[in-house]
Amino acid sequence: MIILFFLFSLLAVFKAPQYHLWLLAIAVTEFPWIFISITLLLLGMGFWMQKCQLASTLIGVAALLLFLTPIARAHIVAATLNKNFTAVFGPESKDTLQNPFTFWGMFAGNPKPVNIRTLTYVKYTDTLMTLDFYPAYIDGKKPCVIVVHGGSWSSGDSQQLPELNNSLAMKGYNVAAINYRMAPKWQSPAPVEDIKNTLKYLREHADELKIDTDNFVLLGRSAGAQIAALAAYTLHDKSIKGLVDFYGPMDMVWGYSVPSNPLVMDSRKVMRNYLGGSYTKVPRNYVASSPIEFVSGQSPPTLIIHGGNDVLVAYEHSRRLDKKLTENSIKHFWLKLPWATHGFDFNINGPGGQLSTYTVERFLNSVTR
């Protein structure tokens, strides 16, 4: 058992080589206290066993230290987060400033669920699309965050990872988590058209839903981040005040040339389904669906969030977006989480979950104030 947990602990520092190990890596890095507790229990049991006691103890201590690394590294990121964010977006009220990460925060419960409304925001000739609306828990017209789910452009739905939506609603933001047309039946740029129709619907029903129509922010995860970024950078809508990019593919041309580990995901097949063929067959579709191609001096402020151990969407995508935003003098902040893997925000209370939630809230406060 000690050896097994030592092997698990390696996922806290190394990239997962296979799909199911990627899922385990999320647990190891975002629920580290569970693995730390079990390892301590195993070390305690070792005092009653004589065979291989020294070797087992040494291996167990090594595993324990590795399980602790996400917590230690989260403290390091948290120590400079406020200073670094303030340097870009300005100071926050001292009354609202909090510690971006705490050890005891990992044991906090999930935010209180909000009573959501499922609304049809557009009817096409062959389908209709819905969104889940989380009303702000503060009276008056409030900004609205449009959330675009992940799922390789072909799966997932608006109910994915609702904890952040509930948290933002409790903080005074309306949240519209949308469903969109998915591959392979529908291809790019259909989802961007869905966001355009979402904005139209929310404006038309702003009085009923108590939405400040001058303050929209797009937030996407993974494939949803590509959709949200493409919409933010191409719609040229002045009411879109910001973009939150959770580990999204930003350069589709480069992404096709350097595919992910096929034991984790066949990224080229996923992209072919979404873009109508390989890069050789439809190169213009890849360029037209790459958000970095459309960054300009008029692009909205952007928050990039990415884990260094991401095995589905390469960290390089965020580096390229960061470089393009810098070249165009766009206000942006890149929250780098060296230990985190794809989907780390599954646990809003984990090391990565706490840091990303805190930074999203500060970003929203800054761009919609």
C-alpha cells in the first residue's frame, strides 16, 4: 500500500501518462488532504510490522512530502497573488481583500445552491438552445457572467461544475451557463453564433432578469474557453467587459501540429470533428477558429488560468495568448498553477480551486466596477 500511494504521489509533480491517471491526478492535487491522511495512517500501521519497516517508512515519507507539494506551492502562489494582480488591475478595497489560499479552506463546504431558471435563448430550424440562469443574490441590476462549458466541443452541458456559478451569484453576479451546438453535427463557428444569440436574449430580457447590459463577462473552460475567447475577440461588442480563459486551446493551428498524448485524448480527431477536417484539408478553418489570430488593441481585458501539468490542452496555448495580449497592450493576468492538471477546478476548495475562484472574483470586480 505504501508503494502504491508513493506511485499516486508522483502525479502531484509529473504529468499523467494515461486518461484514468489524469482523473486520479485531479484527485491527488485538489484533494491532497485525503491522500496525506491515508499515508499517515499507513505510516502509523508500519510501526506494528517488522518486515521492510525502514524501506516502507522511507517510501511513505517521500509520498507524504509529494502529496504536500500542491499545498506548499499554492501558498507560494498566494503570497504574491494580490501584489501581482494589483499591479495590472489596480487595488481592491481592503474590506474585500482576503487570503487567496488557506489550508483550512480545503475543508469548507460547497457554496449554497442557487435556485436556477432554465430558459430557451434561441430557436433554430433544427434545434433550440437553453441556458441555466443563476440570479444575483444582491438587489438591483447586476453584471452577468456567461459561462461556456468544456467537453472537447462534443460533450458536456450547462450544469457542468456549478459550484463557481453559485459562488458568483452569492457575490452579486448574474450567471448564465449556456448550452451550445456541438460537434460533429455542428461545427465552428456555430457556438460563437450561440453566444451572440445569448447576448441578444439577455439584453431583451434584462429588466426581467435584472441584468446590467453594459457589463457582460465571458467565462469558458477548455473547449468552452476557445469558444468564449473567439466570441470576445471577434464580436467587437463593447458590453463584453472581460474574458476568463480556463485552460483553453488558443492556437488551433499550433495545437493540431502538436497533439496531446493519445493515451489521454485523441486531440486531432476532436479538432477534425469540430473544424470539418484535418489542417491539411481545411487550414482556413483552423486559422479562423484560433482566438490569438483576432487579438487587437480593442480586445477586452483577459484572465488566463492554466495548470502546468495539463495533459489535454498544452500550457503553450496560454503562453502564446499571453504574448499576443502583451504585444497589443491588453490588460491581462495569467494565473499560473505549476502543479495543476486539466480540470483542476473540479474542486472549488482545492489548492487550485481556491486560487482560481479568488482571482476570478477579483477580475470580475475590476472589469465590471
